[in-house]
Amino acid sequence: MKSGFVNIFGKPNAGKSTLLNALLGEKLAIVSPKVQTTRHRIKGFLSKPNEYQIVFSDTPGIIESKYKLHDKMMAAVKNALEDADIALLIVDVNDDLNEVDHMFQQLKLKVPALLIINKIDEAKNGKILEATSFFADKPYVKTIIKISALEKHHLQKLLNAIVELLPEGEPFYNEDDLSDLPTKFFVSELIREKVYQLFQDEIPYHVAVLVNEYKEKDTLVKIQADIIVQRETQKVIIIGTGGQMIKQLGSLARRDIEKFIDRKVFLELFVKVKPKWRDNEMQLKEYGY
């Protein structure tokens, strides 16, 4: 039996969350084309009884910290570095390779690393070859694997490479479990994803979601959540004319939550203004950071 922690690192938007979801065959990590969508370290388990258990971790994209919220995000990356058995270094094939290389070198990895060249379905002329040659001689790279997480190309090849490097050991978690995070966490993330989907500019970066109530009734699950913003003007935008936007957000989120928990959901959303919450230690704690 093999088991170990396989942690995914990369720049914002390299495809870390898409890869985690594709490998697990479940939507655990929320996804959007905007950077900094992932704020937490999200663990997902892939178990094959009597053969292996892989504990994958999706981590926030590596950024320069501007707020306490960013410090918490980068602390999640640091924790993931400390317990990794294998590192998956994911690079968008069309990115600035020198910049990515510099970032990977800063990680000072002490474990074997698989370099994943992602988005090969979107690769511009000669980019795949260029990226492969560029990373081939880097000391931190054990193997290079070219994939498309979105199109699910070459994921089995990647999985085989991971299993080969996994240490021998007993499973860390129950083989029926998919994650160690509570359902409430995933509910808040699915609501937050809809904010990224529906609103432009800086609004998604100023939003947190707090699930206050999660009650399982006979016929449905009753959920009440607050959408936290920094300014009154943002509250007005999220509610929309005649409550139109918050209604749309609620119905999109409800649909995804029902799919995730496989139950009917009654979802109630409120928008609350908490100025400068991203720099407030107490509020960050309350919102799960």
C-alpha cells in the first residue's frame, strides 16, 4: 500500500484547482478565470483500496502579500511545502517561463517534483517544445508531464507518475472520504465562486462568505449565509436593481450546492458591509482564514 501528500504549487491561474477537480472527478475547488480565486489549502483524497491513497492539496497561487488575507494565503502555501511527499509544479504553457522558474526556485523543494506543463490545448506555436526544453535541465524537476487539466488530456500518465513516487504507507484518511473539510466550507466557496462569475473589477477580491446556518430538515437543507463586502457601494452592486443580482447569485449557487450535497436546498443570502475586513485579524478568523 502506498500513501502520501501530493501538493500542487504554481502561479495564480496556472490551473491548480482545475487539475485537482479533474484528478478527483469531483468539483472540490472553485474555479474562475480571475487570479486569486483559491484562498485556502484544499485537500482532496484519491483512494484505490489496497493500492494507494493520494492526499492532494490545492494551494493559493503564489503572490506578493498586500493584506493580512494574503499573508494567510501564503502561510497555506508554506504549510503545504512542509508536509509534501511529492510536489506538482504546474505551469501555464503560455506564461513567462523565467518568472515561473524563479518562483519554483524560491520554494526550495526538498521532495521530488513533477513539472506539469498545463493548457497544451491552448499552446501557441512551438510553446510546448520551448517549455519542455526550458525546464528539462532544472535541478528541482524530476519528470516533465504535458497535460490539459481542462480537457483531461494525459491525466492517467500523470497519475501513474505520482503513484510510482508515492512512499509506502497506510492511508491517512477513511477511504470513503473525499476531503477533511466540512460541507459548510464547500457551501461558502460555491457561493463565493458565483461572485467571481457575476461581478467584475475588484469586487470578488473584497468579498468573503460566512455560512451562519446549515440545518438538515426532512425534505431539504436550510442554509443562511452572509456575503461580506468592504464598502456600501459594493453592497448596492451585489444586491442589484430591485434585488436582481442577489437573486441570480442565489439561484446559481443553490443549483451547485444541491448538486454537491445531493439534497434540495433553501438558500437565504444577506450582504453585510465590514470595512477593511481583509486586514482585520479577528474578522479573518471568523471568516475561516
